[in-house]
Amino acid sequence: MGAHILVAEDDPNQAELVRRYLEHDGHTVVVVHDGRAAIDEARRRHPDLLLLDVMMPKVDGLDVCRIMRAESDVPIVLLTARSVEDDVLLGFDLGADDYITKPYRPRQMVARVRTILRRVRHVRTAQSTLLRAGDLTVDPARHEVHLGDRPIECTPAEFRLLATLVAQPGRVFTRGQLLEDSYGMDGFITERTVDVHVMKLRKKIEPDPRRPSWLLTVYGIGYKLAIPSSQER
């Protein structure tokens, strides 16, 4: 099933290449060449996915991502020539669903878009039940997390990582497994990305992040979600 995709890319040649490959894959594509136009078109057309170049005039891709994420849960993929992992983590913190570094092969880009759309559709159609572990609740349909009555704000990547762990309490996941489930397999993203987001999640849900009782490290392997003994039923 084709999707409605908004591409924001200031390089006309690159934009045309992306458009042709996505349309060949069955998608309907609208192309704009600056961040301001991207925001206006996204609000007007409500696309199924945004493909944003980071370096754009008027409003850059990171600011477009931040603005749109405050308004919508539309999947966002950032395209960038930047090659510093902190920039990638910033993109995820702002709400990006994936991050493709330039130069990239158009067919790989199309495959990544297809994977994200398939994942989003699966979540929206198949995951209608709440995920619970003790007082921690993850609602995939509403993209909401609560600890007791307290809402927990999560980025999309943090949400997917936490949902993976909450769905199978006690199971030990390697960093590689969490990396694939939460971020896709970008060769530039490293397992340190998982560590950073676990650290941020601990600050949000742990009474004492220095002595975690929910998100436990399994040394030499990865992480697991444990239900604190005071909440076991």
C-alpha cells in the first residue's frame, strides 16, 4: 500500500532522485525545498511520513522535526551529511523516527521508508492493548506512558525501546536487539545510542536513577525490565 510522503530537500537534483525512487515504490510524493514550506505542507496535507533534509534554508530540518513532533505523531526520517553521533542523538531527542546519513543509496532509503511505514501500521492496527508491568503502563495506540498516575514524556525512540522491554518483563535484551527494534539498522548508529536512551529513561521513571529498580543492566549482555518487589502482584 502506497503512502503519502512529504520530502523536504533543498538540493533540486537530490529531491528529484528521492521523488522518483519513492514514486517507483508506489508512494505519492510532494517535494518542497525549505523548512517553512515543509511545515506548511505537513499541516495542510497530513502526510503519512516526512523525509527531511537537516540543512535547509528558512527553517532547518531539526527545527521542523521539533515543531511537527509537538503537533503530530507522523513518522519523521532525517537526511543529513553530519557524521557526529551526538547530532544523531539530538535528532532522536527531537522526535525523529530514523536518521539516514549522506551519502546513501536511494534503494536503501526506500527500504528504510518501507520498514518504518510497516512498523507504524503494525503498531496502529495490531497493538490495541495496553502493555503493563507493575505500575508502568505503555499504550501503543496513544503513544503514552504512565507510571502510576504520572505521565512520562518519551521520544519515539525511547517509547519503542521501553515498549520492547515492558512487553517482556524479565527478558534480557542485547544492545543489538534493542538497537534494531528502536532505531533500525543504520550502520552509523552505535550501541552507545541504546545506553544513552536507557540513561534518559532512568531519569524519567526511576526513583533513584543511580540505583535503578526498573531498567536493569545485565553486565556483558544488555538490559532487562524488572518489576520492583514492592509492586509485584
